[in-house]
Amino acid sequence: MDQRTIYQERGMELISYLNIYVNKKGLKIKPIMKTIKNRILNNQPITEKQFITVIKWVEREPQFSQWDQNSILEYFSPLIVGHWSDSSNGQSTLESFF
């Protein structure tokens, strides 16, 4: 699977969770979640700090209930600035921007 496909799949997965959380009443971090969602929809990476803000919510999801926070962070790393690593050749490229 190429980087773009992984980014899109993980991004849509995180957006689906964010949509659920944003609809909860009384949630104080809605603006942050909306910002994260908009950045992903605009193919912009999020910061690690933004992801850490929502990881407590994500780890409650059935798919991630048995995972530790580092594993969840690694899973969503393609969406996070500075966390994507392509181990296939060890070289950074601008391919995803073209």
C-alpha cells in the first residue's frame, strides 16, 4: 500500500471517530477536534500535540481497546507531522505532494 492510500484510509478512520466525538454534548475540546478533522480533509498533517489531545478518546474504541498509546500513535503516524517513515527504502521524497 502506498503512502497516499495509507494516509487517506487512516485519515478517514480518524475522521469517523472525530465525527462521533464532536456530536457529544458539553465537550470542551470540540474546536480542536474540528480543526484536526479539517486539516485531514485538506490533506494537511496534524501535529503530535493535536493527536495527543484526542488519543484518550480513540483508545476507548473497540478496535484500539487492547492497544497501548504508543501503538495507537504509531498506527496513526502517517497523519502526524514528522512521524511518517517509509521503511522500504529509507529515503524521503516529495512524491506525496505531487
